[in-house]
Amino acid sequence: MNISDSRTLQEQAKATIDSFLDALWMERGLSDNTLQAYRSDLTAFARWLTSNSCSLLEVQSTEILAYLAGQGTRSARTSARRLSSLRRLYEYLLREGEMTHDPVAGIDSPKVGRPLPKSLTEDEVEALINAPDHGTTLGMRDRAMLEVLYATGLRVSELIGLRLAQVNLRQGVVRVMGKGNKERLVPLGEEAVHWLEKYQLEARLKLFKVQANDVLFPSSRGKLMTRQTFWYAIKRHSVVAGIRKPLSPHVLRHAFATHLLNHGADLRVVQMLLGHSDISTTQIYTHVARERLKELHAEHHPRG
């Protein structure tokens, strides 16, 4: 295959992938991170096809199997994700009449066990929330953020993107626009309301260098905070709290769900609070709660 043919295949593949991702975004309202994951998987597949003088629209099952087998990964989860991306792409191409056969049909996904999400004990959460120095502007902001995160179980992207109008302190609720542009109301609880009021009165406006905007939790430069900035803040506070487990903002979301179930919350209620569209996604937390019960039994029962 000459350079011209290779370039043509690459351009055709890019146009097809772009069209698919646009349709996926319109249909499902997926996040930028999810769409980027699809793009990464499909672009890698298209490069492999080009190197083997084949196009996206002419590929056969044998070539897809060869591609998956040649990726050099032992992770069933990675292989399953790549195959899922291809399955979605070819479903779209069949629906649009771009293809008459499905090259992914008949290819089984590898079995993937769902890992239990990492969580924190209630004492560890308490230590983490108390770690920021709320005598400082940034410490007050971080304390309020941690209180809200543990009280609501928000995704980190939902937390850092909060605007003033989304929080009703009088009613004690936060209005969140989650995945798929689905809105939900989540209770804040007394502690989170207290620290939000204190933060807004004493610290928030000090974070704006020039003119204030409606971002609830701005960065130290008065702009919308990045996920990485908040992640680094949690890492710093975890050192102060003496927590040696690997930590991320998502761990507090897991702790929120697990602790609710440990204290008798209904699974459907937890599903609504987390903004899960499918209860099967929430059910993983029942396993976490069960593991915790086993640990308590082993620790405290005379024959444990």
C-alpha cells in the first residue's frame, strides 16, 4: 500500500469515527471523558487496520480477533472495553446503512469480575474532613468541599462545577445535573449546610482576584477548579489525617454509598442519590456493605 492509499484510509476512518461520536453524544449525552475513551480505542483500531491495508467498513471478524489478540494486554477489562467500543461503532454503521454485516457479531466479551470499590471507614472520613486548616481561605474552601462531597456523594466533576444557584441552603438541597443531562436533588445535611454558610460568609469572595463569578468552589486564582487540583488537595489532607490508603475524590463517593447502606438505607434511594440510571451499578455497594459486616462479625463475635 502506498502513502496515498494509507492517508485515504486514515481520513476515511477519522470521518467515520467523528460521525459515530457525534451521534453518540446526541443520543446519550455522554461525558467528554467517556467520548474521549471511545475515540482513543477506535483510533487505535483504525491505525491497526490501516497498517494492515484494511478499512473500517471492510473489516471481518477474523481481523477484529487478530487485533484484540495482538494488543499484548492480560487485562480482561481492557479487552472487554475495546470490544465494547467496536460493538457500539458497528451497531451504528449497520443502523446508518454504511455496512451490511456486523463483524463483531459472534465475538464473546471476556468475563470481567467487578472489583469492589475502595472505601474509607467512618473514622477515616471524619479525620479527612477535619484535616484542612479552616482558619485559612483555602482550608475553609476545602473543608466545605469535603463536607459536601461526603454528604451528597457527588461525582468530582459535579462538585467542582457547582454554581451558586444550584445550592439552596434554606431547604438544604443541591440541584445536580448528572450524566445524560439528568437532574437530581440531593440533601446536604446539617453539617454540610453549616460549613457552606460559613465558607460563603468568610472565605469564598477572597478567592476571586478580580471580579467574582457564580462558581461555588473557585480555585486559588478565582477560576473553575480542575479535577487534578482537587485531587492534589485531597492527597495533602490525607497525609495530615494519617490515612495511608490510596485516595481520590471518588473514594468519598464510595464511602457515601457504603456508609448509607451500612446504616440501613434502601438501595433504590442510594441509586437516586448517586444518579445511577441502572440499579445494577449501585448493587456493587451491597457487596461492600456485606464485606464490612463480615469484618465486624469476625472482629467482635466470640466464635468469629
